[in-house]
Amino acid sequence: MLAATPLGEIGDASARLRSALETADVVAAEDTRRTRSLASALGIHIGGRVISFYDQVEAARLPGLVEAVASGKTVLLVTDAGMPSVSDPGYRLVDACITAGLRVTCLPGPSAVTTALALSGLPVERFCFDGFAPRKPGPRKAFFRDLLHEPRACVFFEAPHRLADCLADAVGVLGPLRRAAVCRELTKTYEEVKRGTLGELAAWAAEGVRGEISVVLEGAAPVVHDPASFVDMVNRRVDDGERLKDACAAVGSEFGVSKRELYEAVLAAR
């Protein structure tokens, strides 16, 4: 059983999370101290065995946890904040249980991803989640190049001490006018959401930022192609023996141009 834990506001803990912490036979926690502190803040007692389950011990713990589930015990997996498996430990245990034919369920709740999207003020009907931005400049710039023409909003996490460099790289690749939102300390006392262009946000972050950071990047505006610019490409395919209609369909599909408009452009150019 996976369970989401509060991002910061203790009142976001669900009644089902409270019950699961009290009754689970085994609680696998990313940080056992933080999970015990959570239980204390909720005024409850963890009834089962508490074991650590973080990246470095995940592989070693899997067989024992799968065996516990197979024997009929309830195993509860929680991370420090938010939903397990989302840039946190969890998916390997889920996969191992599924492979073993064991039931897996989830207690829904807080998530920094959806909270940041909702607060961003950007169009987020369609979005992608990219985990943490790469640490080093080269891979980070490549990360933004992949988003240059991405039409969906993108949400990703960043460490506060790398945020200024990250946003500066985003400006260098995506330009200063792409809109974004930086969400800091979500649900906590000092929650802050800065909205603006990448240029504005990079200038703000240059002064230094603290706290847990989620960034939402606006999707790229659709690129409108002029069919006339693809006439030569179509003609080259025709010269190579391809039928005009087939060449228009192939080029139109590759570059997102109406094959009818492309066909008419070719005829008009003759």
C-alpha cells in the first residue's frame, strides 16, 4: 500500500493515512525519523514494525517486503512528503509486487506536482513531469532543448542552490519571454509562488532562493508553417519518382502542414 504524506501542512494528512500508519504490519519509510515525527504530530502511534526504505537500501529491502505482502501482512510505503514513486522510492516495490501477482493499492493525497500546476496560473490541461532538472550545465541545456517545442506545460523539481543557474540556462535555450512559475515551500508557512517570464524569474532567483522548489514551464506555442516553404521539398520527392499527392502527404505529415494546402502551393508555384 502506497500513501501520500503532507508536503508541509499537517492538516493535509488524510484519515486513511492516519489509520494505515496505526494498523499496518510494516511501515517502509524513506526516513524513519520523519515518519515517526509525522505520527507524533498527528497524535497517533505506529503499531507495526518501521523499516527504512530509501534509494541506497531499496534493492536489499525488496525481497523481504514482497515476502511480507505474500504472507498476508499489510505493508505501507511512505516517503518524506508527497506521493511515493514520483521522484521518490516506490516504483520498484510496486513492480516487484505486480510481478509476484500481489495486490497493490494507493491512498491518494498531497503531491507537489499537481499542487504546483494548479497554482501556476498557466494552461495545464496537458502537462508532462520531468523529475529533477539535471545538475550539470551541459545536460541541463539539453533538457531545455528537448522542451523547446513541447506544447504541454512541464513541471520539474530543482534544488534551491541550483535554481538561479537552472533558470539562466532556461533563458539561454528557451528565450526570456516563455512564461513560468516557481513554487516554493508549497503548503508551508512561507509558501511563495513567483509568476512571470523566464527572464523575470531568472533575475529574481539570482538573489538567492531557499526552500523546496517546483517549477512549472508554459508549453511552447504551436509553430505555424507556411506551405510554400515546403514546395521545393515536395518537388524533389516528385523528381525522385514519387506521386505528387503521396509526396504532399509525406511532407505534410512530417512537418505538420495540411497536405491539401501543400498540394495547392505546389500547383500554384508551377
